[in-house]
Amino acid sequence: MIRTVKVKLDVPDERCDDLHQTKDQFLHCANTTAAWAWRYPDEYCVTSKQQAENALYEPLRNETALTANLVQKGIRRAIEATKSGVARLKKDETTSQPQFDAWSVVYDKRSATFHRDHVSLSTINGRVECEYVIPDDPTGTPIGEYLLSEEYEFRMSTLQYDRSTDSFSVPHKASSASCF
């Protein structure tokens, strides 16, 4: 059983720019991959994650300050979007090359350390420790039921930023521990 719990983060002011720069480089990896993989209408689009990583991992790793895992996540995000575009083309639906501009960075257990009350995120300038903003009484809320419950573990999350509130959040994917 998988549940998603969105949790606001208390990011130290002096580390916010590290998260923004990490996002910029992550999206650069995704957009570079999308441009490389999207070959329609002249050729078949590349939808193999392995082929994309073989061609792009090393150059993207060298031109960014991202950790290996974040480079791989950026490549994989673009290939998944390319696969979706190819599926649309096969149905004679209109689509175009994927473009990534939404503020988000994909993290998993290799690039983030998830705790019940905070998370440690890999950035271009080392790790950033962020406390969760938890309600005084989380009873009956998804935070209380999943985030704070030892019956669930975290496997991945997507860091997001809300410009209107100038705040960061992470929708955690919580999996029932009994399933593993």
C-alpha cells in the first residue's frame, strides 16, 4: 500500500538558494535528456533509460554539481515523459517534446535521508537538513497516520517550491512496511 503525504519543510534561510540551484541543475538534466531523446518526426524517439544514461550520464555529471543519483533521476524523468509522448503519437494524438520548467526535484533513499521529523536532502552544496512543519495535534491527519507511523517507510519524494508562499514541501511516498 502506497500513500502520499505532503509535508511543508522548514528550510534554513541560508540554504534556500542551494535548493533552488539544485532544482536548476536537475531540470537542466531533464531538459537536455528530453532534447536528446525526442527525435520525432525524423527518427524514432529514444525511450530506453539505459541508452539515455549511457549517452548522457557522464557529460551531465561533469557539467553539473549534482550527485550521481540526481543526474540519473533527471535523465529518467525525461525518458518517462518521452515514453508518454510516444504513446500519444501512437494514438495519433498531438504532443511535442517534453519541457521541464515546474519547480521540482525527485529524491529517493540514495539522495535523501527520511526521518519522522526531518529530511536530509542532497544539494549541489552538500546536504540540507530540513525540519518538517507538523501540526500540534496530527491525530487523524495524513501526517499523523502515515508520516509519524512506524508502520510506513519512505522510499521517495519530490521536493516542490510554492512561489506564492515562498515555501518548500515534500510529498512523501509512504509504503506500508509490511509489504517489504
